[in-house]
Amino acid sequence: MSASARPAATLAPGPTPIVALDYATAVEAMRMVDRLPDADFWKVGLQLFTAEGPDGVRALKRRGKRVFLDLKL
């Protein structure tokens, strides 16, 4: 095997990234979810939760996503 033909690297299991949904509306937030279909874990902050209430969280759960609800009050 030449130096330029290396086997593909395998990623070791590690922490799951949490993607922040820092948007004012569910429409904007779901657009981001649609753009990153492989992302599994999403953060819903105070701005989105205040604007949409628990329906935004429910929409993510219906898509099979994990949710970190970050409501710093």
C-alpha cells in the first residue's frame, strides 16, 4: 500500500453532539432539523420554547429526536 492510499479512518464512539436550535420560530428550527437529518440530539432554548411552547419539543420527538430543554429562568 502506498503512502497516499491509506485505509479509511474509523471514528471511535464518543460524545454525541447536541445541535442548538436558537431560532425564534418552529418553522426556522424545523428547517435546520431538515438540513441536518443525521443529527439526533437537539437543544431547545428559552427563546424557541417561549415562542412555540411544548409543541416545538413535541415536533422534534415525533421525528424521533432527542431533546435537551435548556430553560435558564
